[in-house]
Amino acid sequence: MKKIARYICLALTPFLLVQCSDYLETTNPGQSDNEFVTSSPEETYKTLSWAYGEYRTNVVAGGNYNWQDVLGSDAEYMSEYPTANNVIARLQPEATGVNAQATQYNSLNIILARAARVAGAIEEKGVLQEGTTDIWSQLYGEAKAMRALCGWELVRHYGDVPFGYENQYVTEYELTSRFAIMDELIAELQAVEGRMYKVGEGGITAERLNRSYVNALIGEIALHAGGWQTIRTDMPGLYGDVQFEYKGTDDGMCVYARRTDYMDYIRIAEQYLDLAVNMHNGSVRLITSDDRPANNPFQVHWQEINSRRSSPESFFEIACSPGNGGEHPYSQGRAGSNNGAVSVLNTFAAIRIIPSFFYNGYEPGDKRRDVSMVVTGSDAATGREALIPLGAGTRIGGGGPSINKWDQNRGDNPLIPNNANRASGMNYTVLRMADAMLMLAEAKAILGNDDGGAIELVNQIRTRAFGNASHNLSGLSGEALLDAVYAERKLELLGEGDLRWDMIRSGKFNERAVQVRQDMDEMMAGLKNNGYYTFESGRTISNYIWTKYVQVNPGSSEAVVTQEGDESNPALFPGWRGIFNWNAAAHANIEAKNLAIKGLYSYIDPDGAEAAALEADGYQKTDWGIKIGEGTNPDMYRAAILDGVVGRENLAPRYFHAIPLTVIDQSKGKVTNGYGLPNN
């Protein structure tokens, strides 16, 4: 392969054949050579700050909605219909555009190239002292970790990609095996993690790459490297001498596979996740106490994020500032309305909860349920809490339950400068302690050498969720234990962008996809035939519910953001909702702003005495489950919930994004998209 190290090029993007003599000039115009960039730790960090900013602006912007991955699991879907926004989420690669994710692809390559250049400049400066950890070794580790993070994102979202060509003038390039890339990233991180500060050391916070997170990242990459995944079969020799075991049938394009030496990677995952969780966690901890009246430690992490603070549970967050950045909650938070007077409530809420999971997912008493999902949103036009109808729709116009972890109403001070939309200032949580603990439990369950340790990790999460140990697990091993870990990850990490990867890695993607589609079919049939459907959880979805606007605090017309759930009060159950007192002067004549709901989880006969009594008390009969069967809604649910598995139940799930057209065109035929993705 011909490579001429002559010019500095940003990435394999439209810049590839452009003479890019010095890409560092963006940070320090006119003074961007290596000597200037490393003239002081402060100047070096300025250059790295650009990388953090680019990652925030063009990679995580839109949360995982722009990547679509979080929109397609056995608990999450997108209710916009019809739309091309979720075709990869639905496993329909042939329906996407070749440049659909070009922005993310290009930015990742640009960032990793700049990070590599910074690391090289620090090496050339000769400031790295053997065996010591100081500001220079931290900056060097940050640069290496940024390159690895971006390389990992490329592999995870695009599969096999051209890699390792940064900062060179390249005339010929080709795809690199993802397994070779992951090996390189793991080795690179292993070489630098010991020279970095843990969170809380050396002034390093969770808003910078750090040893604690890098240990967890090594574990995460290794866990995926040793997990099930869809690999290409249309390019013989791509994976070199890596041997595989397979599930299902090869369709001539791809097959569901796991490398036969997967245990080697799971051992690496266990080692480094253990270091992250127990040894090198620094100040990062699982939040297990809550001194608020609500007494819900799980919610505290989200209270911190909604209050625009870094959470003590976070290994790594992408920092945002109020009025200038932070796509949460717009893309994947609690639904809102599009109203210019309160622009900050314009929350698209792309991620919705599959109704069958909303009703059947959580056990009674699990404090994560209401914190994670919600059936009401924010109506800026009236200052009222609004029911989100089931069926197709976005914002508060439809779509049903949305993610509740990010909510502009919640926080110490919901107001932000300039009332700006899509600029809440809420940080993006890249990884938190509970996630790392459950990945460690997963690794232990796969290895089978410490079932007790795996169960203990899961039980720490469950004890927090229920407030006691009465729901703890015991006596599990093998597949039963592994399934329990994945089930716990679904409950803990709903909406955070992890469930789809868990489904893939587990080797049970198709089974889980088929099951949730079957659950929805049975629910829809029950609603149509009986007017209600009762799940195994004992909760019942009905065609109708009864709603009424109330004053949570009698005598006060102020809206209330509820912090505690109370089953005896229909305005506080489900909990963790309500609405902030937005634009109070404009809504002074509206006295009741919070929504009381009856019949959400139990059947009320529309012609019975209970319904009559509710209506006499001012409640209104409101369409709920019946909406699912109206118009095109049945088609929406059947299409939006992983319909790409239909007819491919024994074939590999196809979930990768397309490498952009410019890269394909400039590769002289050596780079192509597989998996049914377009190449033009």
C-alpha cells in the first residue's frame, strides 16, 4: 500500500487529496507549528479543547438521535411516521442515503487526526518522563484517548473503515479490519492509561478524558471485540486470520459472528472494567443516597445533569454551557411543544418508549420507572402539563411515552440565557458508573469464573433501584445470569444509547426483536377485541383514560414540577413530571396546570360507575390505547419497531451506517459499503 508522509491531512473525507499543510491553525491562527502548540500545557490544552468542541458539535449533537442507534431496540423506537430518519434504526440499510451520516464520519476522522498530531508533538518535545504522571503525560494520554474514542466510534457505527492514514498524504487506501482497529485502540490505551490522572486528581474532572474513563473504555472496546456482531462476507480476506463461529445464515453480504478467541477479549474487559469500577475510579461513585424528600438515588444523577452540573456518577461527560450548547433534552428528552415564547421547551423527543415495554418493563417498586419514562410533556402555549397521545407524532403531538431523564422543567434553575432552543447546557453523559458496573457483571457472567461477583454488581444496582435488598437476585449462572445482566442494563440505561449495542453483542438481537414485535401484536389485538390488555406485570393498557387539570398546591395557580410519586394522588402518579411555572404572567388566568390521570395502569369500564363518578368530578374521558388502532398508527408501530428483522429472522441484523461517497470515490474501488448500504 503506497503512503507518502508528506502533507498533513485531516481525514479520509473531501479533504483527502487537498494539500493540508497545517490543520492546527484553527486554534492558533498564524502560530500553529508543533513548537507553539507544545510551548506550554495551556497551549496544548487549547488545541485539545478544539477536539472536545468538535466532538460536542458534530458527533454527539442530537444525542444518539442523529446516529439513529438509540431509536431501534426492544424498548425504544421513533414515532415520526413516515420518515427516513430512522431507517438504520429499523434495520433498513437499503433505504438510507450514502451521505446520511457523513458529518459524523468526517468529524471523527478530523478529530482523531488532530489528536494524533498533538500526541506526536508532545513526544517530539521530549517532556514525557518515564514512570511519572504529570500534566504532560495527562495531555499526552488525553490526545491518545481522544484518537481512540473516535476510532472506536467509527468502528461501532460504520464497521470496517479506512484507518491509520491520518496526517499523511495518501493516494491509495482500503478498508481496515475492525478487529485490527480495535486491537490497535486497546493497545494504545493500555500504553497511556497509567500515565493519566484519575477523576479528581490533578484538577481533572469528568469533563476531560481521564484514567478512570480510559480503563472503562478499554473494557468496553474489548467487550464488543469479543461479542457477537455482523461481519462482511463479500470481501474475502478482510479479517485476515481471525476465526469465527456463526449464528444463522450468510446471505452473501454478511453474517452474525463472534471470533472464536472471544474469551481473550472478555478477560481484558473484566480486568480493565474492574480497575475502572474498583481501583482507578477516583472520585467517581455509584450514587446510593439522596438527602431530598424524594429519596431516589437513581434520580440524583439526572437531577445533577438537568441542573447543568457534572454528576459524581460520571466517568466522562461532554461539557456544554447554557445558551450555547447541549442538545438534551431536545432530541431525546421529555416531549415539549414548539412555541416561540418559551423556545427552550421545543423538545422533539425522538426517542419514544415501546408501549409494551412501558407497561411491562419494570417491576412494581422500581424507582427507575418514572425517572426513565413519562406520558406527559410541556405545553409552552398554555403553561400546562400535557398528555402525549399514543400513535404517530412528535413533540407533544403524539408518539406516546418519552424519555424522562432529560427534562427542561427539572433542575435547580430551569431558565437559561436567551431562552435558546437546543442549547440547554446539559452535559452529555458518555459513561457513568452503573453502566461500567453492569459491563463488568456481563464480562464475569460470560467468563463464568465469578458468578457471585456478577450477581453482587447487579444487586448493587437493584438495591439502589428499589431502596432495599428485597428484589436482589441469587443463584444464577450461565445463560440465565447473562440474560439477567442484559435485562438489568435495559432497566438502568433506557434511552441512553446502549440497549441496541447490548442486543447486538448478546447474539440475541433477532430473538429480542421478534419478541417485542409479538408483544405489540398481542397488545394491539387485545385493545381491538376487548378494549384493554393486561400484561404479565399486572398493568393494563386501556382504550381510554380519564384526565383532569388540577392545582397540586390548592389555592395556588403556579405549575408544579413533581419530585415524588404518590399512588394516592393522580396528579403525582406516575411521578417525576409536572411542569415548571414558565411565562407565568402570560398564563396567570390558567389556574390548574398539572394533569391528574386515572386508569393509566388499570381498566376502567367506560360505561361503568367509576367512569361516571370521575366525569362527575370533572375528569374527561380521553383517548389512549384506542389511538394505536386508528388510521396509519398500526402501520407505524409495525414499521418503526425493528421491521428489518421480518424475513431475516435467521440472518444477520444490518445496523451499520454508510461510509460517505467521497471516500468511496477516492479509494479507487478498494472501499465499498456492504450490508445492503448504498455506494452511490
